[in-house]
Amino acid sequence: LGARLSALGRWEEALAAAQEAVGLYRQLAQANPQAFLPDLAGSLHNLGAMLSDLGRWEEALAAAQEAAGIYRQLARANPQAFLPDLAMSLNNLSARLSDLGRWEEALAAAQEAAGIYRQLAQANPQAFLPDLAMSLHNLGRALSALGRREEALAAAQEAVEIRRQLAQANPQAFLPDLARSLGAYGRILLGLGRALEAREAFAEGLRAVLPFARALPAAFGELAAALLADYLQACGKAGLMEEVAQQIGQPPFVHPAVVELALLLLAVVALARGEVGPEVARLVESALAQMGEHAERRALMEALKRLAAGERNPQALRQGLALDEVDEQALSLAERVVMDERAQALLAAMMHALVAALESAGGGAAGETSGDSGLGEGSRLPP
């Protein structure tokens, strides 16, 4: 019931049902552990995922830890039956630990999960290669957060290779996962200063996910938007924004660097208008914080934060800030869109034209790709 309510977006009701299930299974397991401990572990696993969806990180972690502990106990007694469940619970435990920034512990759980899944995939690749790729994705994320980028790159690259293989056999099922792994792989490459290779990874990821984003924007739009933003960032770091601007036919008065910011500007505008929910608002705030890490864009970050918070007075938006030419043009464009929806067409046109260029050219503004958005990947048990 909890899983079905969750699928309908009725989060609080889903949580109440999941908590009730845990309570019932806990009573049953106390009376008959052999029969009901697996059910208790499964219900804890799903409860942790629901709590995480609601941003209740500490409670989610507690549930994930208890589930992993039970599955470890069960796997010791019957590894053939419960090793897959232990690996799944460790993968989710890694995701919950990373939500709280506890990266060393997240890494340990991810390494153990990947080790188990590798063993399982060797014996039964059809059943467990997707899970191995998921665990490698999370392993790369934890390694990257700890600054171990070369090791992170190896894990991310292996995840990409597995998911590319899976997507060739079943594109409908695995192309979105491939896009996620390409995004993670590209971000690690970008952190290593390999912007051209990162650009290729982001472009391939975009081409993989765009058909899904068009068909189901609520499910895949955020992933496509993140990959597009990453692609533009990689183009900027590779010194290709002039080429991108020419490719998408952007109006000559728009600075190429503003094209790179267009996606974020659209999001800030939506936040300023009150058109987004709390989850998207958190993503926008996170993106602005990342912008603020670069000294040359700190003034623009502050101005956009004021705009998103409801400030509309042009002088107040700029007060005490040393905005350069790019900052001023980006802020002015965002102001125009907030005040006049017709101006939004300019920002939207930049995004649509760039996407079209990427699709039509198999790499578009950035050229042909050679092959090779955040969050740790977890899973729920089926209802």
C-alpha cells in the first residue's frame, strides 16, 4: 500500500502505511524470526526510501542501517537466498549516508555492495549486471566526493560501459540509466580538467534521455536539464561557447557566456514567480551556491538570489554588487523574463536550439562524440 500511495504522490499517507507495516512485521518477527525477519527487512528498506524522498535524512538512515543489519544476518545463514538483498540494502545505505555527507561510510557501503554484485553478476550477468552498474555509479560518486577522482573515473567508466551494453539490448529500459551514468562520468572528467571528453559524455547522455524527457517530462525533464547545463559548462571550460552560440543562432546582442547560464536563469525565473515546488527550489539554490564558488560570478549569484527571493527594484538588486558585462546582461535578461513572459522566448529558444543542434548533429555544437545531475541511485523492493 505504501509503495502504491508513493507512486501517486501521496507521500504522507504512504509514509504512514510504511511505518505501520514495519510495526506489524516487527511484532511478527519477534514471535517468529525465521519466517518474518525478511519481511521486516524489506519493509524497513522501503520505509527508508520514503523518508529520504521526504528529506528526513536521519530517520531514513536509521531505517536503512537496520535493514542492512538484518539482511547481513540472513545472508550469513543463507547466502544464496539473501546475498542479493544484502547488496541492495548496502547500496541504499550508501545513498542514505551520502545524503548526510558521511562520505567515508558511504564509500565503505558502496564498495561492499559493488563487490557482492560483481560476484553475483559473474554467475548470472542477465540478472545482476544492472545492479552492478548501479552500485558502481554510487561508488564513483562517493570516491569523487572524497577527492579520489581517478578511482571515481574508473568506477564511473565501468558503469557507463555496462549500461551502454544493456541499452543496446534493451534501449527502452536502460537508456535513462545510461544517461545518468554519462552525467556522472562527465562531471568527474570535468573535475579532472578534461572538458572536451566531458562535453562528449554530456552530449551522449542528452541524446539518450531526450526522447524520454519529451514523452514524460515530469519523470525525465530534470535529468535532461541537468545534462544540458553540464554540457554548456563543459563547452565553456573548453573555450567553445562562441561556437555554441553560432550553432544555435543566438541573437548577436547576447554574450556567449549568458547562453551557458540560460538554463539556470530560466529556473531562477520560475522560482521568482513561485512556479516550482520545494524540491526544484532546493536544486536552484544548490546551483546558485555552486555558482558562488567562482569568484567572478559571486556578484551575479547574489543578485539572482535577491531576484528569486522576490526583489524587483533594479537598484536594490544591484546594490553593493560589482557586476561585470556578462553579469549585467544575465541579470537584465532574467529581470525582463520575470516581468514580461514574452521575454522568456529568448531564453527558451537558446535551450531548444541547442538541444536540436545536439540531436541533429549527433553531438551538435560540440561535434561528433566518440562514445561516452547528483544523486545516488537506490531501489525499492517491489510492492
